[in-house]
Amino acid sequence: MEIKLRYSDLIERMVWDKYRYFILDGMTKEEVDELIQKNEEFIINEKDAYVIGLLNTLYTEEVVYKYKQHLREIIENKSFNYDDVDNKVRKYITRKILLTNANKFKNKIPSSYTSKNNEFNKQKDMLIDVNNFFIEEVKKLEYTIIQDWPCVKYGQVKKIINRINSYDF
């Protein structure tokens, strides 16, 4: 099976970072920017589409929603159980993982890209404020040192993610 699409389709489905990493490896930034600018139709094979995650994505213009979904996936996959001081087992995640992955989401949309969809552009512009809000709130959390790493409670991070609302920014 072959799939016909444009580079803008990859960007708006938030799989651009993986496409850039796996398929466009070795191209210069100028060459990549030219591809984005031209936005020509091309064919991607099923194997490559599977590798970059295109086959299991849905389109939405809600960039902030996709950001929240990305953060939830990180805390679900990277959290761990730890016996607290009061002998209760709680889930924790390192602050470094949270902060690094929150900033990595910005790679999903090239900074030079502008969509024809105004709502998508509006959400993309909000992403900077939303990301800063999340990072600042995580830094404010009380942390516990576990194996020399500052770690925060899973539940507290989940509450921060739930407080992110695209209409507040």
C-alpha cells in the first residue's frame, strides 16, 4: 500500500519529528525547510508510515490537546513505584524526564511552518505559553530525591496536565 500526502499533513498530524529523524536523516536544515515550503505531494510506503506512527494518528487542529496527550503518555510510560517515607507505595517520575519531553514536543512542528488552518496556527502559537506554564508548575512541585534524581509525584503532575486548557492562554 502506498499513501499519498503532503509534508503539511505530517506536521499537522504531529509525526513530523519522527519523519525528520527516520526518513530525512542526513538532509541539511535548508533542504528540509525547502521541502516544507514547497509542500509537494509525495508517496510514502506503508512500512515508513508505520515506523513514524502515521497509521495510528488522527487529525485534529487542537495542538494543545495533542500536547496534553503527549504528556500523559510520558507520565504513564516513565513513572515508577516507590515506597514513600510513610511506607505507602506511590508513583513518581523524574523532573528531568518531564521537562525534557515537554520541550521535545516543540519538534513536532517546525518553527517556520504556517498552516492554512487558522485554528491550528492559533493553537501552535499558544503552545509556547502552555509549555512554559507546564514547566513552571512542575518546577514548583515538592520533590523527593530518589537515587540522586529529583522526582515528583505522578498524581501532582497529572493534576497540572488536567489544568492546562487551551482557552486560558
